[in-house]
Amino acid sequence: MRNSLIAAIAALLLLVCSVGAADTGYTYCYEHFMESADASGTPKLLYTGVTKYTLYKRVYPDAKSEDLGTVGKRGRVYIFGFDQDWLFCWDDEVGIYYVKRQNVDEIEPLDPSYPPYGIVTNRYVASTSKDTALYASPDPSSDVLFELKAGARLSFWFLDNGWAVVPYRRQVGYVYAGDLKELTPVAPSVEYAQDGDIIAAFTTFYSTKKTDLNKGRMVNMRVGCEYIDQVYSPGFVFDFNDIAGPYRYSRGYKDAPVLVDGQTIGGSGGGTCQISTTLYNVLLQLDDGLTVLYRHAHGPGGASYAPHGVDAAVGRDGGRDSIELNLEFRNDYDFPISIDSTVQHGSLCICIRKGAYTKPLEMIHGSDMFGIEK
């Protein structure tokens, strides 16, 4: 009865705030986080954060909705959940309210045992069997968010009434399940998984425009993934810059746009941050055995190809006058793990597999990643 009521409330809120708004995965996320609410409906608080500005406490996850007052700049908020773009907050006086993820910093778990902030588990991996699209809603007449070519590999949250629910930037999209092949469930736990099984996955999407700089960016993503696709033994400390770098022409990298401290500049190796960000989102799903040792965001706005707060910048050693940009983690499992990535048709999908894994030849960073041969 209680779960039915929570689902009904979520559906009502979605109906109220969904007209003309992007689907941020609110209904599923709200139901998920409210499963731990107490008998009175008070949610379990998981995280705390600090506001960047004075913010309105929105009644719904919609910037145009009514407000329940404000929380001041550098004010503390208490968070019980999130979707792709919103934080679900609690105040003893007003109850549940919503603020944008991008407007809150310094988000930390209230207890070390709570799951890492910012990621929703991806439960399946599949490839497209034909040219299709990522739609804004589970309706082929809805807006197309992204064109998907046959053979693109992607991960997604779950299947719902014949549609795959796919995290896309700071919202969710939908792919018709009939257009997918090689549907592979992510193992429900590392204990259940056999050698070679996928234990976590995440996907981001990239432009396939054929400008010189964007071609360079796509080449860089393929090259960077080729460097990190390895087997990592128990106890191994993974250092992204050491393994994928240096980002030089002699190592196969090209000139491409680079995002540093929120600013876009040109440089060799542009695009590798999308690899590190995608990988970071995989690591967040395996916090019981892969320990993140170092990660730094791109800047206040994060990276547009991922939800706010879960990007990971790389490419710079920390010097006297600069902050290190790198991603480091340690394999604390008692078994090796393998990184298995594909860069093809606008989709960058990274999986971590249990044990040693050798990628089939046809899956090695498809040559048609943007319509021309390697």
C-alpha cells in the first residue's frame, strides 16, 4: 500500500512538472529513494551539500514551479536523493523540496557506509541492431535526442514497456527495445558474477560532426580507450595520466577542444576527459571494491555530457601554480578486473568486467566510429 502511494505521488508530481520539460528520470529515482522512507513518509537523508547561491526551494523538480522559501548562499542542504538534474532535499519545516544539482557543491555522504553520490546503476548493456534513435519519451513521434547508427553499444537503467531507459547528458532518453541486440544484464553483484561478466557499465554520447577538431576529438577517444583497455590485478593503482598519457602526437593523439576550469581551449588529447568521466561513473557503481583515490571536476559547470557532480578531468600534472587533473583508483577486490570500452557511432560505452577479459576482434573500437576508416 505504502509503495503504491509513493508511486502515485511520483506520477502526480511528474504530470504536474513534465509539460515541455526534459525527462530527468524523476519518477524512477523518486520511487527508488523513497523506498527507505519511514512509516510517516519522511525520507532517509543520505548526503549534505552547500549551495553556491541563494536558491528557491522548489515544490516540484521544475524551475517554474512555486517555491517554499529560500536557502541562502553557502547554506547547507540535506539530500535524500537525486535524478539526472535535480536534488531531492528535506527540511523539517517545509518537507520535501527540489534544487538543481549544478547549484550545490561539496556534496558528501552523511555516513561512510552510504553509496557514493551522483550515479544511478546501469543494469543492462546492448548494441543497436539497426539505425534508430534515442527519443525524448517512449514514443517514436517524440523529439529525437540523438541518432544511433547500427552497432552502437550503450548501457541503460532498465527496460520499461518495451523501451530501454538510457541516461543521456542531464536527462534520460528512450530506445525501442526491438532495435537492440546482444542484450546483456550487468551482474547483480560481484559475488554472483563469473569471470568475464560485466559488473558495472556507463555510457556517454559525443558529437560525430566531421569538422577537423571534432575528428581529432573522436580519434583521441579511441586512442585513449585503447590504452586503458587492460587487465588490472588486485592491489593495482590505476593512474589515468600515466596509462593513457602523455597526450602527445607521437602517441596517436590529435588536436581537439579541451575543457579546463570551465573554459574551452585547443590542445593535443582533447576528448580524453570524456573517457575519464565515463570511467568515473562506472567506478561509482563499484565502491565496494574499486576505491577512488583522486578525482577533480572540470569546473563549476562540470561537463555537459554527464550529470553535474560526476565528471572527472584529466591531462595535467599538479605543478606549483596548477591543480592536478587526473583520475586514480585502486583495485581492492581479490580478483583482477578488466576495462572494456567501445567508441563507435557517437556512443562511448565503458564496462568493467570481473577477471581477465579478451575483447573479440570485431569489438575493438569500431573503425566506423564516425563514418571513416581508422
